[in-house]
Amino acid sequence: MLMNARLTEMVQIVSGFVPVNLATAVNDGDWVSLADFARCAIVFFAGAGSGGEDPVITVTQAKDSAGTSPKALNFTRVDAKAATALTTPGTFTAVTQAAANTYTETGGGALQKMLVIDIKADDLDANNGYSALRASVGDVGSGAQLGGLFYILYGARYSNAGVVSSAL
């Protein structure tokens, strides 16, 4: 049955921040709620930049999509691609780190990159009312580097969780 479903019938895709020059300021993504979804894949992509000016991604949780009472949201795995051109499918490399709410992409500032951090809603501090998250990318330095971020929310808990419903 899922093989006949369209992507937008199974997931919700939300912009974190549109492509910007990552060297101009800290780039805070929008807050997204996981109240209606089981998981969120944070997808960051960037063009080549200057060597040594590596993007640092920070993931934070909050009590709502307004960002109330933000605090760190630790993760241990990042799936990464880095190449001179990410125009072919290629494979992701799974990177495991000690639990932290930041990750520094050191695969080479002069390479294009795509990173995926997959967060389970259960990873949030639900016992204390946390249900939203956001990802941010710090200022990379002085060299221009274009980048953007989006979220893929999936595992809808309810049929009206914001995904397109089929008219079948």
C-alpha cells in the first residue's frame, strides 16, 4: 500500500531556513512540533566553502513551537555526504559521536555537503513538556558558503497530521 502512496501523503516537509550565506550570521531554523509525528529528519545541505570554515549544527528542544524554555537535545548519529559535486545519488556515511547537541562537519570546507540528523519524538523530554525542536547552524566564518535546512516529519500519529490525504 505504501508503494502506491506519494511522498507528501506520508510525510510533512517544513523549511528550517531557506538557502542563505552561512558566513553572515547564526542561522536559526524554525521550531517544529513533533506532537503529531513519531520522527523528524533534520536535513542540512551546503555548497562548498573555505577550508577550515566548517558548519556546526546545534539541535535544541522546547516546550512548544514558539521556543518556550529551550534546552539541548542530544543525538549520537549523523548521516553525511560530502563531495565536490552532490549531483549523483552516492551513499551516506553514518557518523557516530558521543551524545551531544552539536555536530561539526569536518569533511572538508571546500566540499558540498548534506547531513541528516534523525530525531525520534521519544528523544525529547516529554516528561517535562518538551515537544518541539529546531536546528541552527552557526556563522561559518568569513568565506561565503550557501546553505539551507529543512525538516522531514514522518510517522504521522493521526490521519490529519498535516500531510496530504489521498482522494482514493
